[in-house]
Amino acid sequence: MLEQGDFRPVTLEDREFFARHYARYPQTHSDNTFTNMVCWNHFAHYSFAFVEKNVILASTIGSLTRFRPPIGPRNPALLRSLVRLASDLSDNEPIVLIDTDTARWMQETCPGLNLVPDRNHFEYVYRSDDLAQLPGKNYLKIRNQINKFRRNCTNTVEPITAENRDEVMSFLVKWCEWKGCENDPVLAHEKEAVFFAVEHFTELPLRGLLIRVDQKIGAISLFECLNDNTGLVHFEKGLPDCEGIYKAINAETAAVLAQEVTYINRESDLGVAGLREAKLRYHPHHMVEVYSLKRDS
């Protein structure tokens, strides 16, 4: 029987454990990644249980805890135990971010479960070659904006390393000042997450790129391989000094990942209208669909 006491906090020391487990059970959604959990731990307070060779994740925001479905060999008894525990401890949406295959298995195992699509957390997945090369009419406007950026702004691209990490931190301070992070709770949490990622860059499975404009950092990206055929872009930040720099760092990141993977996951839009439009403008190849368990009210 799964119990609340089986869960313990996710920490940096758990990296190798998650790397081993995810090598056997590759993930497709960014929220489950070790990088995401430790970077956003200050906000979502991730914990996990390892039971019957399954990892079960939970996050607690404020006083509300929600769970993820088991990651590991299919175990109907464990699933039923999780549904009971989550229903006792959570609200009317006790299990979230359920991938399509797992949703199908859950409904077969526990007929009558009410699983509903969570569109705000669908993740956008693109062909890496499309983002790197921006081919055809669909990408004409974006290509033109990048070409304008390259004509008007003297720029160079380099990897993020231990040697330039302090400069990256200074860049992020400027980015936060421009965005007004201190006055926006969402951006304030994102500031903590991206600062943690850079501070612990060598302890995480992260890589990064930066673009310098007139020798000063104007944009960065932080990314990793999500699974064998998909890269994942966790963070992408830019200053407004040179028009088109966001599209340029997007393309430069894709060019690196296109040498290794077929697809790039650029995470969800969280239901933000402007962000949704921007992600659709790049013509996703497919979406990572997820579902939530809804209890009858």
C-alpha cells in the first residue's frame, strides 16, 4: 500500500538515480525531468517515492499536493493504491500530467476514471531541422527577421561554460530588471529557476548557448536531451536591444540539437494566449498530450 511517508524531497543528489530510471523509462514531458524538478523546487516542492520499481512524483504548491502516474513497469495494484492516496490528499484533480499511453492503461485498469485533456500543459514538439533551417514559405517571415538581426547587429555565438557563467548571471540580472521580475510573481519564480540552472550548470545535464552583440551577452538558451530522439529547451532569454535576437537564439539552439536529435520539445504555453500564438507560428510537428484525473464533484 502506497503511503504519504514513502515520499521524500527531490534533491541534487538524486541525479544519478533519475538518470538510471529514465534511461529505462524515457520521458516525453518536460515536467518530469530532473532538471525541471530541481530548478523549480523552490516553487513546486517536488518529492518522489520509489515503490515496486516505479517512481511516483508529487509536487506541492502552497498547500496543494498533486501526483503523477507511476513511471515503471505497469502495476495495477500500485495504480489503485496511488489513486486512493491521491484522492485522500489532493483536490478534485489529484493526478496530473498523464501521458496518452498511461491514460489508456489507467482507464483499462480502473474503468470509470474520468481523465480529461489538459491543453494548457500540452507540449510543442518540432522537427529540429525545421527550427534550424526554417525552410519554405511557412518560415519566410522568421527567416527575414533573423537575416535582419544578423545584418544590423554584430554578433557571435558561443557555448555557455564555467568561464563565462558569471557573465551569464550578470545578463540574467539585466533581463530581470527589464522584465520587472520583482513585481511579477510568475517571473520572480522563473528568475529563481533560471538562476538555479546557471548556478548549478555543471551539476545538471544541461548545455547552453549565448549570443553576444557588440561583445555583450544579448541572449541565452539552456537545453538538454530529453530522450534518444528529442531535445528539450528549458530556458530562452533575450534582451530587447537588437530586434530578432530571440528568433536567432532559437535557430542557433536548433542547429546544435539537429545534429543529435530529430525533434525539439519547447514545452507548453500554460494557456497564455500570446505564447500559444508564438509557439504555433513555428509549426509544431506534434504535441505531447497529457490528461488529468478529475474526481466527480
